[in-house]
Amino acid sequence: MESKGLRGFPLNYQERRINHWHEELDRRIGKSDVAERLQVPERLADWVTDESPAPVPAEPAET
């Protein structure tokens, strides 16, 4: 579809997971070993950060 008002469709959570898995498969196989026409374009890179999640405090041991 082409329109000045339509800029694309957002991916829902399940679609992002599927797309991520296909991107990861390409990385694991090796980009050079996957035919260019079969490679999945990396669309989610802008949404990934290198920050580690905050550590979860340990629960006190039961006595």
C-alpha cells in the first residue's frame, strides 16, 4: 500500500518475537552463509539496548 498518510504498520508482540527469532537464526548460521534474498532485514535493532536489567534483590531466607 502506498499513501502519504500510511507510514507502515506497527508489529505486535508475537510478530516481533517471530521476527527476532528469524534475525537470530541468520546471525547463528552466519550472514555470509544465508543467501541475500533469504536474509531477514534487522528491523528491531533500534529497540534493543545494551543495558542490563536492574538486579532483583534476593528474598530473605525462611527460618
